[in-house]
Amino acid sequence: MGGIDYPTALQRMADKEQLPEVGLQYESDAARIRLLYEIPLSGRPNRALEIVMGTKPVLPRTNWSSPVLVHDLQGAIGSDNAGEPGDRCKLPFADGSFDLVVMHRTLDAVANRTPSGEAQAYAAALLSEIHRVLRADGVVAGCATNRLARMLRGKGRAVRALSSAGGYRRLLARAGFSDIHMFNVLPGPDAPHTVLNMAPRAIRAFSRSKLHARRDYLSWVGYAMRRIATELTFDRWLADGLFFYSPKR
Amino acid sequence: MIPVVLRGMREHGLLRAGLDPDFHITLTQGDAIHVRVYEAGQLLYFLKCSRFNSLQDEYERHRQAREAFGSTVVPPRALFKTGEWNVIASVGVEAMPLRRARLFGDRRDREVVAAVEGFFRQQATLADSAHRAERAQRLAQSLVETLDRPGVTSLRERVMAPHAWDLVRELPNMPQHGDFVMSNLAWLQGRLMVFDYEDFGRIQLPGFDLTTLYLSLFEFEPSAVERLLRADDAELATQLPWLRPSCANLGLSLANMRALLPIHLAAFLSLKRNYGPAVRHIAERALLALDSSDNG
């Protein structure tokens, strides 16, 4: 191809582009993160709490529809203070204070900033506290890294993940949550695009369709391997990002 | 959002009371969310949900397409508002995406080729000659606005070439799908299925869908634009034997298709102006390939 400098020409064409008033509402990653945390909601939450641990909160930068209270656990459990996990995870709020509690990668931070072997206890204590501060029908929602996926992909050592889908489900159940919904979030929690229910029959149908579309670009061995993985629904264990939510019943 | 949408579905009789379906969600980069609703592994519905768009126009376009193309189009079931969400519910069809190899190359499938040719034959039956000049004028105006940018003068001249517009004014109006790309085509139990009717009928220029289908086979690579302009008839007949018959079904010659190509590409960019940068980039790159083909 000769005669034209594509990047320059494209830039010239893009110079006049402005975001239209409608049509690109979910263009930014922040807008889609907001939408992710709106998925479980029945209406606009009046009182939202985001729990972080030495990380930047995400809800305020998504232009969330109501005021968001941010609580940072760093001082309580990220320091060398003595005390049991149950005491150190106490949230300074009355019972039934919130409609929504968001923990965007908070459990990842707990895994990475607490002593090895104690992370599960801290997470369990924190989730129990969240259950306490939620009002009836209030929702806990969060994203976390899938430890099994990281181990299977050989990336387990770089960043510690607290648990895998089943483990997060058990932690939520122990904290008192019963109606637990667990999803793969692709490509990841910080730029969500696809949210896949982890129910085997639903994910199998979806994965078959996606694999079929890629068939021309795979060797027959590659296709066969992926087809087996699809039928056994391995895909759901291989996604790094998990999204979960549970209403307090 | 999901509880609100499920409640709306129950209120409109789309879900049995007590059924708690599984769902997958796609967060688009536009202004809508796509939800696939499953029961026991069966895709029940495909939902398009938007807070920012009433979806009324899209629903009407979808219904018109269903009327025009019958079983090729997934039936739209309902348009409803629930809470702050507008929802189009279509019957869920877990059709397998149409693979490129079934239309291009040595392994292409005669059944699929015949179905694609048949689609264009069916499209030609929708031809309407009323108000041709006004529609051509509106299209020209929209393309002038799309190309009203610095640095693309020669491209604009090429798109607005008088001889091509003489041809446009002679051709009948024929509602085009608007996004007739491989990812919107599927194969289900021996028949072609076409999805996504957001832009159905916005373009009425014959051959537009054929051009987008051809280019999507090559992922809108600039070389595909050059190939269509320069390849000899024998080469095209060997690799894409459905191209000439499809043109003929639309009442076009291959030479006419080539003459209309700049207008088709500019119209494609015009339709994509409200899409994200990635999609616009693809459309712009294909259009700019016209300049390259002049200079190459």
C-alpha cells in the first residue's frame, strides 16, 4: 500500500470527532464498572459503601448516582496492630446502614496485605461485618481474582489471590449470604465487557458459539482441545476475573 | 438492573412466575446492554436494554426486517419499559456463527453460498422507485457532512464523483440491513440467520450490504478494497463465486458495484459515526484505502 500515512490521516479524521450526547454512554471503563455494580440492583441505592484497603475507590470515579461512603481498612488490618481478625475488621457503622456494599478487588488486597495463612480469616470476618451493616435486601457486590485460574495459567506467584469461585462462594455463605451469584468478568474487573454466569449449562452454550466462530483460525488439534474444554466447561475456571453479588435475605 | 428487567419480563408474560433464569451480560461500548437469558441451558431470550435510548425506532426496524425477510430474522417478541430501562426482547436462537470458510476459499459451502445469494434476491423484491432523487439527495448530504474534515479533499471528491451519483439516482430504493457483516450472520438448521437490525433501512442504496459482507470477510483490511477494485473477473469468480450472482440478484453489474464502492464505504462510516473509536477506525481505514488505491 503506498501513498498515505494512515495514522496521520486517521488523526486528521478524528480531530473533528467529539463524543455525541447519546450513543457512547459506556465508552469509558469507569462507565462500565458503574454498570457492573448496577447489575444486581433493583433501584438506585440511597446509601452505598465502598470498602477498600489502601487502594483507590472506584465508585466515586464512575459518577455514581448517589453519595458513596468510602471506608479504608488499611489502618485497621494492613498495619501491625495486634488483635483478632474479627476485631480488626469491625466496621464503624450501625446494623442495616447500607443498601449496597462494594468491594472492588478488596479481597485481593486482603490476600496481599495480610499475613499468609490469615487472609481467609480476615475475609470471613469482613464479610460477616458487611452482612451486619447491610439492610434487608441490601446487596454486597465485588470483583476478585480467581486463584485457580492464576494457578492453571502459571501466574499464581506474582499476585496472591484469596480464593477461587467456590471458595468465595463458601466465604459469602459462612457470612450469612444465601442467594449468591458468581460470574466470570472478561477481560477483567477494571475494564469489564462480558459478564458470564458460571452455571455450567449456560456457559457451555455460550462458549460453543464463541469457539465455533474461531474455528477457522485454529488447528484441528487446537480446536479439539478447546472443544473438550468447552464441553467440560473448563472455561469458567480459567477466567482471571470474578464478579459476585448477593442480596441479604 | 437485572432484577428490574426480570420483573418487567414477568409482567409482560415473557417469564413464568418463579423461574429464576441464568443470564450472560455484555456491556457494550455504546449505549446499550445485551443480556442472554437462559433456562436449563436453553437460550430463552436475547435482550437489548438501554436507559438512554427508547429503542422504539430499532424495534420498528426489527419488525420491518422480520416482515421482509421472514425466518432469516429472529422474531422480536416485545418492547417494554421497566423502571428506567427500555428493553427489546427477541426470541433466543443459539445459532452457530457463520464461519468465513463457508463463504470464501476451497471449503466454501454451496448451501451457505446459495442462502447468501437468496438473501440478496429477497432484498431485491423490496425495491421501490418512489422519491429516489430525494433519498439520493439526503444520502449525499449525510456523506458530505461525514467527510467534512480537513485533509480528505481527494477522498471527498472521489465519494462525490458525479458519475457515481448519476447511477445512484437511477437505482431503486432498497432497504439495506446496514451491518451485514460476518459476525451478524449465523447458520441454524440449514438456514441463514441474520442479527442486529439497529440500522435496517437507514441506507437504501443497493449493494451496500454486499459490500459490507465482502469487506467483513477480510476484516475490512485496506487490501480487500484494492482487491475488489483491481481483481480481474476470473479471480473474483474463483474466490468469491457468489459475488457476481449476488450483484445480478440486486440488479447491479460488477462494474456498478465498483463505481458505488466509495459511496458504500462513506455510508458505512456515516452509519458508524456514533460507535466507539475501534469501530470507527475500521470504517475510516477502509475508506482511506480508496486514496491509497489511487496512489498505489
